[in-house]
Amino acid sequence: MGTDSKFSVHQIFAKKGMLIVENLANLDKIKSSKFHLVVLPLKLKNATGSPVRAVAFVD
């Protein structure tokens, strides 16, 4: 893993309107290979990131 302090990959994704979701926990608890993921970020002014509430709905 690199140590790019400018987060250039994050900036490339952001310019394309793409979101990055990282560091999710307890994924091993999802026993199905198919599920819907809902990611609910905090609404923060002038922020480039946010903690989220991630919820998986199993089909």
C-alpha cells in the first residue's frame, strides 16, 4: 500500500462522481452472496468524507 498523502485515487473517483466505501466491518456475518447495500453518510459541510451507517439487506 502506498503513502500518497494527496489521495489521488480518491480525487479521480470524486471527479467522476464515484463513491468509495472502505473499512466495513462484520462482512463475514453476511451469509448470502446476494444482498442490497445501503450506505448512509452524515451530511457534513465542506467535507471530503464521512462516517457511514452501512446496512445490508439479504435477498
